[in-house]
Amino acid sequence: MHISEGVLSPPVLITGWGLTLIGLTISLKKLSTRKIPEVAVLSSAFFIASLIHVPIGPSAAHLVLNGMVGILLGWNSFVAIFLGLLLQALFFQFGGFTTLGINTFNMAFPGVVSYYLFKRFIGRKNHKLSFISGFLAGFLSMLGAGFFTALSLYLTERNFLILCETLIIAHIPIAVVEGLVTGFIVVYLLKIKPEVFKDEV
Amino acid sequence: MRFRLILGLLSFWVLFLYSYGFAHKVNLFVFREGEKVSGEGYFANGAPCMKCAIEVYTLKGKKLTQTTTDEKGRFEVRIKEREPLLVRLIAGEGHLAEEKLEGSIEVASNDKTKENITKKERVDLQNKKDVESMKITNSKNVEIDREMLKVVVKEVISEELVSFKGNFLELKKDLNRVRFQDIIGGIGYIIGILGLLAMLKARKEKG
């Protein structure tokens, strides 16, 4: 999911930065002081999630948690994911500074879409539906991030089908795991801190 | 109750599947010895980068050759150009590692002579002849073939360097591993930056 330096063409990098700056502007406008501690916690979770890898056949994929960040923060996930990616690039050289824009958009935008699609179904009354909504948010956000990564690479390399096959089909198992993790967290938060789902962003 | 049971089973499966490790950052380790350019590609957790594409370029961007890594993530190519090189490891899915190599000082390679006897034997032979001629002429100006001496020294150094290269690679892998203090430091930065943002927002709201 983390596109390295030197892979993408300048127009793709500039477009990525443009989209991310739009996302960050909306995010910072919507961000309330009360919501900042939540952003900090979720940004930290996102920062660590990439260090947890799941073995898939001969290879391994890592968690992203963009679905969980998206469903809890909405547009504010742009700030959380941008910060997480910036520090991952700084400390672990995951991704890179020129690709920070496109990587942020690829991971944050599917989370925002999930927020608008599934947030309405999450509530205290029905844990089963909340779990399924959380699962779908995690699952589809991961696949969405894979799709946008493939699209970014396609705009440089032009072999979209192969990239889609590698990035989306190969990430289905990790997307399932991601969906389960998000589902569990949603149900757990509904039990211990249901007010986190009440905030409008 | 049934729902809770399913959740319990799924959580067990998730915990069973998980192992803590490192993400897919790819690293490249390259050595240049004369015409031989060899190296190893590995992920941040030390796992080999198998069947990954290797491309060798000049610094001006001219592609010289390409190959793929083997099952241990290793590769070896022969480059005749003496100039500095850029080696790229393409692991797919947007993962890439690059390493620059200094220009080679000397192009002399181990394949230089095609005789049946080894170079070492040839030098030994040459030395014997020199000693004999020295005995005969009792001259002080004994000259050993410089090229042959270089080849032999190179062979010996190469043998000695094998273990050094292995240790060096292990050390490099260790340095590339994610350290606990970096994780803590990263979280600290996140809290610090967002704390600063909260302070600025609070001031703005007050004013």
C-alpha cells in the first residue's frame, strides 16, 4: 500500500498532493478541539498498524486500519492518516515524502467513503448490524486503498489489470482480517464508549 | 449467545493468524567487484525478496541489464562499464529500492585467462622461474608479473570477504529493523503535533 519514492510520474505525484491538500483543508476546517484526542489515538493506531503483518501464502500483507479510522473520524481521517504516514516515512522509510500526498489520498479517501456508507447503521441497539457495518467498512476501505494504489501505478505504468489482480485479489485475505478487526472494535466501542459514534464530522 | 460465540471464534482466528512483524519496505544490498555486480534484496523483516526484478542503469539513466532475484533474494550480473551505476530493485505493488555503486577502478576479472592451470599455479610457476633466474643471474631486479599478482591477491581477498559480507548484510538487516524506541517516538510526535494543533484551535476559539 505504501508507494515508494521514484515509482510514480510527476503528474501523478502532483495530483496526489493536490487531492490530499483538499482533503486536509476540509479536515482541518471540520476538526473540533474536542475531537483532537480521538484523532491522536487513531493516528497512533494507524502508525502502528503497518507493523503488524499477516502471512498470506509465500508473501505477507500488513494492516492499514483506514476503514476504522474512516468510520470513526470521517473527513478528519485525512489529518490522522497524513500524520501517521509522515512519521512512518520519517522513522521507518515506509513510502516516501514525495509519495506522501498520493499515499494519504489512497488510504484516507476510501475511509471517508465508508464513513458516509456505513456510519448510519452503527448503533447501540443492534450489535450484529454494527459489526457487519464495521466489517464492510474495514473490508471495502482496504480494497478501495488497493484500487487507488493500482490506479496510481497504472497512470505511470499502464498495466492496470495485472496491478489490480495483484493489489486487489491478493489483498482480499488481509481485507477480511481488516474487516474483522474493524467490526470487533466497533462493537467494543459501542459497549464502552458509544458517544464516539455520535459526533458529526 | 450464538452471536457471541461466533465473535469469540473469529477473535481466536484473528489472534491465531497474527504475528507481529514488519511491513513491506524493501531493502537492497549491492556489492561490486570488477565486472561482477552482486547483491541481495530483502524486506524489512529480513525475508528475501524472491523473483523481484533487478535493473542496472548508468547514472545518466541508460539501462545496461536486467535480471531477477533467486529464491534467496540474491542476484549477480556482469557489467563491463566502469562508470558509477544505479541498481534498482522492483518488488511490485509500488515497492522499490535503489542503490548507487561507485565506478570500478579496474575491469580485470577472474575470467581473464583461459589456460587449464589456475592463476595461482601460474604465479607459483612464474615465481619458481624467477627464483631460478635469480639464482642463475644473481640479479636483484626480480619482477613478478603485476597482473598475475593482482589476480591472486583478489582471489584471496574475495575468499576472506565472504564471511565479512555475510556479517555486514546481517548488520544492515538489523539496522533496517523497526526499533521499539522509534514506535514510541512516532506516537510521541503524533500526540505532540496534535496537542499543538489543539492549543492553537483553543486559542482561536477563545479569541
